Amino acid sequence: MFAFFNKRKEQHKLQDKIELDMNNIPKHIAIIMDGNGRWAKERNLPRTMGHRAGVETIREIVKECNRLNIRYLTLYAFSTENWKRPQNEVNTLMELLVQYLRNEFDELNRNDVVINQIGDISKLPKVCQKELLSAYERTKNNKGVVMNLALNYGGRDEILHAVKNIVKAAKEDLISIEKIDESLFENYLFTSGMPDPDLIIRPSGEKRISNFLLWQCAYSEFWYSNIYWPDFKVKDLHRAIYDYQHRDRRFGGVK
Ligand code: IPE
Ligand code: IPE
Ligand code: MG
């Protein structure tokens, strides 16, 4: 009985012990933080409790990304479609955002994290906008991981936003139509100046993009798992990076 138990423990240890190649760490990881609702349902809790539990995961994952020297971590926190949810759930998500920024600020700042945001935040409650802008102002010169919180973010919305601003600039003769290429277009996206995500992680079992980084994901590696976001641990992040490091990225070329 004890021998069996010890063997199980040893195997688990082996599974957890993943050697990452520190010379091939993704520059940009993006995560669709999904499965909070189902995690809560399994425990007969309200969905909002799942979102609260999801915040704990964010804390650990940001810390680890920083330790691994990942440059950008984009976290999908609220999509342009999530407004369709019941009002009390939307309210809780907005309250959690403010609480998160207030409670975690000191530790994030101490860890040199830049607290950034992508998406159209003008539609968020004023208090959220204020906390986000203030967190960015106070951390923009930090040297650690840039954490992009994707809020009221939609890939289609982002592309339309870019198109409108490009047309406006063209009308004002600030750019000529011939000059519009991929690199100019990227300058008009919320992610302007950032590398495309190398790795996109989606826990919860869903295998879809749900309007996330549509332009930027052209050559991203995808990693899915059935684990719900509140149960997602540092070892799962390691597994995703390990798998990424064993993929053959060809970008349309040949070896
Ligand atoms: C993701 O978890 C969090 C947000 C979309 C804000 P969900 O709330 O989508 O969880 P499931 O998919 O219902 O389990
Ligand atoms: C995607 O999850 C958005 C976020 C994680 C913020 P959803 O739960 O909203 O996606 P769908 O509806 O299952 O595609
Ligand atoms: Mg979901």
C-alpha cells in the first residue's frame, strides 16, 4: 500500500519536473482565461465565485511569467461580447477588476510589472478607467513583464478601430494609401509596438479563439487544456511552454 503510494508520488514529481529551455522562452504569451463559471458550477457556487477564484490564478501566473523573463503577458479578461452576460455578473467582473488593481498594485510594482491594458476602455465604468490609467502611469517605466489586461477587447473591434484611424489620417493627408502595409497597420492596433503572441493558451476545454487577437495570432502556437482557469497552476504554464518549445515553427517556409 505504501509502496504504491510512494510510486504515485514519484511519478507525479517526474511529471511536474519539466526542464525549460531558457534560451527559447516565448516573448509574448496570451491567455484566454476561461472556465471560471464551470469551475464554480462544479462546486455548487455562484459563477461570480469562479471569477474570484480566477484572480488567484492570475497572481501566480504573472509572478511566474516575470520570473521566466517573458516580456509580454496578455490576459483576456473581458470581451466585447461579455456585455451580454447578466448584469450582476458584469458588475462583479468590473468590481473585481478595481479590487485587483488596488490590492495587487504594490506587489506587482515591487516585481517591476508594467500594468497595461488593451481594448476600448472608454465603455468601462469610470472607476475602472481611472484605476487602469493610474496603474499604468505608475508602472510604465518598470522593467519586468508587461501585463496587458484585455478589457472590452474584441479582435474585430480593434481592427475596425485601426481602419477608422488610418482612413482619418489618410483624409488629413498624414499618410498616403500606397504606404499602408502590415507594419503601418500594426501601429494602429492596441498592441502597437509589441511582438505578436508566440503562444496562446486556452484552458477550459474550448477550442476557439472567441475574437481574441485576430490580427496578431496569424502565426501563434495554440495550446489547449481541459483545466478550468481557477485550477490552472504554474506547472500547467510550464507544460504549455515546454510543448511550445518542441513545436516546429515554420512561418510558411521550409526547413
Ligand atoms: C472566463 O470564464 C471569464 C470571463 C469570460 C470573464 P467564464 O465565465 O467564461 O467561464 P465558463 O466558460 O462559463 O465556464
Ligand atoms: C472568452 O471567453 C473571453 C474571456 C475569457 C474574457 P468566453 O467564455 O466569453 O468565450 P465563449 O463565449 O465561450 O466563446
Ligand atoms: Mg467561458
